[in-house]
Amino acid sequence: MRSPGSTVVVVVGGVTDAILRELGRLPNVQALRLTEDDSPSLRTVLGAANRPFLVHDLDPLAAVAAAWRGFFDDPSTIGVLRVEVESALTAFAAGESVLPDYYLVLDPEGISPAESQWWLGVLAAVAPSRVLPVEATTASVQRMLGALPTGRAWPDPAGWLRELHLQVPDRAGLL
């Protein structure tokens, strides 16, 4: 399903239509808002990607993140967290969804503490070079695309996703 020639980047946080539109004007970037109702499927987009960077706003772990935050507000919802984790793993295995190569967290100071703890705590602890804070401007995102760090790939998501209940907000990512 994944286009071998495209680096897949999910933008989260302070994403605007203007940023995606301006990024899409760059010759090496295909930028799409995939969270709209009439958006094409991720499978379709990945199969047709033909530019070095595919940037979109569809976080494959959004439901897992919401369930994780909900679990710490109400521990009785652990079943919801487990269901969302298994749903995400099933989607990855079926090729319906993929972890992006990178997450760019736009306007990290402007997002809620819970979102910050998810992206810059939990996810950054799993793969530090794959989750990067960026100012929410087209120029900043463009600079980051040109300077993405190399580093280890995402580990097998089955291991770390199934242990999310052990990641405590405000301590996520700390040893």
C-alpha cells in the first residue's frame, strides 16, 4: 500500500488549511487534508503518492490517543483503550492504515497538555526522531521537511500500543 518513494508526514496540533494548501504548492510535496468527510481513503492516497513528501492530517492513532486520555480520566474505560488499540493494529495489519514516517506537532505550545503528553510524551518516547515539534507556519514546516532527522524506525506497534495503560500522563516518556 505504501508508496516507496514518498516520506509520509502527519501534521497534528495547530494544522490549518492555509498551511496544507501552501505546502501543496511545493513541487516536492503532496499535501492533503484527509480528515474531511469527502476525502479520499488513505489507501488510495498512499497508492497514488508520487512526490518525495506526502503530508496529511489523518492521524492513524487519533482514536487510540483519545482512549488513552479517557482512561486516565476514568480508569474504568480500560476496555475502550484496549478496543481502540486492537482496532488500530488490525488496520495496520490489513494495510488500511500506516504509521507515518514522521509526526510534525504544529504549535506545540498552543495544544492542550493532554495532547502534548500524547505526542511529545508517549509517541516521542517510542521513536524520538519521528515526532517533532514545529512552529505552525508554512515556512517552518517546509524547513523541517528539508531537515528531517534520521533515526530508528517505529518499533513494532503491537508491543508498545498494548502497553499504553502503563504510560501515565505527565510521566509519559520518562524513565
